[in-house]
Amino acid sequence: MNRIVAIGATCLFLMVNSSCGMQKARVQQYDDFAAAQKAASWSNKTILLVITRSGEDTYSTRLENAVLNTKKFISFIKKQSVVVRLDFSDSSYARTTVHENASPATQAAAERAAAQWEKNLVTVKNFRINTRESPVVLLATKEGYFITDIPIDASFLSPDAFIAAVAHTNAQATALNYKIALVEQSSGQQKIRAIDDLYDAMPAKYQHQLDPLCREVIRLDTQNKTGLFGKYVGALAYSHAADLLLDGRYDEASGVFETLAEYEQLNDIQRMQAYYAAAHVLGRAETRNYKKIIALLTKALESVSDKNSTDALQIASELQMINEVYAAERARELHPDTHE
């Protein structure tokens, strides 16, 4: 009888805790990145982020069964990483909606699932992950910064091979964590230099994750004593514009670069690059504003002191080409009968 009570109490404990950001206890996986990040911060571990479409692609299913759910992998990974698995299968999405006549409890569960789905979308956007390319596995610091990705193919779908692949990333994790520690321990201009070192070590695809540190550089160096003010104002602008471009908001992204170009702390090259980026982004819009593009390219060219430099010659060439295209379009508008 006592044994039955003990088993019942254990089951109740697992049921209660399974709703607190954790999936089944046997696989020791979080289903919420923020919850995993808190656990990683508390235990000073890295985060192993796994993106799957369970039951919908062969590798996701094999990864779960042949690696993630095995005792050997769990025994290894729990010593160094917190695992978070976000599933983007159709069956997972189906839990976010219910019939309007469903019970209040069922509707509440669907609302929670929908809220979690949206949070998970933010996570994959932050790591620039295409969920249709699942499975995706990568390693992140406890702060949520990208360390490295772990390729998934048939050769990695065994506990030993996958453990070896994860273990191979330890040196990268140690190096990045050292740079992060220097940032946290420094102040003043030393902190700016430490941030700059960390930023340059981060792959360009993930540098937007350091936006708060970019703002810290700007706050600490308003007088541009380090010469890095323009670099990090630009970094924030490129990060913001990238998010707008992901949503197809080309005009707004172009405006971000145009605003960037007006900062007096920028040098000539940075200003030229900002105006050029503003023109380039605007050229990707479905309806092209040739007049605006020409104005932006003209400003980009004017920003370059050496008009014979490679950059200046390229801009001049593009400006001439856009002027010709715009002139031809104007001619068609004014004399449509002659261009049929």
C-alpha cells in the first residue's frame, strides 16, 4: 500500500512539473527557451537548442528516438547543457486552436499553446532558423548568444556520434564564454573594447543578438573617443533594418539607413555605406521609387572624397544605370503609344 502511495505521489509530481516549461521528465527537455535560459543561467551551462517537426520529417523522428531520448545522451548532456526542443509540426500547431464550443479548460489550454507558439517563433527568428529545414540543432550560451550549429545527417544519428559532435564544440563555448566574462568584468573604455572583441567574434548572422551591448557602447562613448560610435550605431541600424526586411517592409528599412547616414559621428565611408544601403533596400521594393533611389545614390557618391575609388566608381556606374532605367520608364509614361 505504501509503495502504491509513493508511486502515485511521484506521478503527481511529474504531472505538475511537466506544465512548468518542461516536457516529459525522461527526456529532460524544455519547451520554452526563456525557461531553459533561466535554468542554464542558474546552473552555469550552455543551451542545446533543437528544432524539430516531429513525425513530419525523417531526421526529426530519428533524432528523437535514436539520440535525444536515449539514456546515454541524457547522461552526457545534463552535465554540460540544458536542452530545449521546440517542435513546429502541424500537430503541435493544431493544439493552438479548438472548436468554439470546446470546454473552458480546453480553450484555455489552446490559448496557452498559442502563446507558447508565438514565443517559440520569436526564438527561431532570433536564431534566424527556417523551421521547414528541421531538424536544426545549435549551441547557445546561457545568455542566449549563438555559439555554433551542429550539422544533422545520417552519420550523426547515433548517441555516440552526436555526443562527439557536441563535445567538439566545447572549445568554441569556452572561448566565447571567456569573452563574455571580460565584458561583464570590465568598465569604461575597457568594457567597450571587450564588447568590440565579442562582437567581432560573433558570426555576422547572429550579431543582432548583441544589440543591448551595442547600445552600451553608444552610452559609454557618446563623444566617440574610441572611434567605435559609428560602428555600433550602424550595427543597431542594420539589425533593425534586417527585422523590417524579414517582414517585407522595404521603405521603412531604407528609412533606417537614411537616418543612420545623418549621424555626424560617422566617417565618410560609413556614411557612404549607409546611403548606399538605403538605396539598395529601396530597390528591392515591389514598386520602385526611382527618384528616391537616385537621390540616395547621389548622396552616397557625394560622401566619398576619392571619386576614383572602387566604391565611388561602382556607385557612379549604378547611378548611371538607374538614371537610364528611370528615363526609359518616364518616356513610356509620357508617350505610351510609341512604346507598345
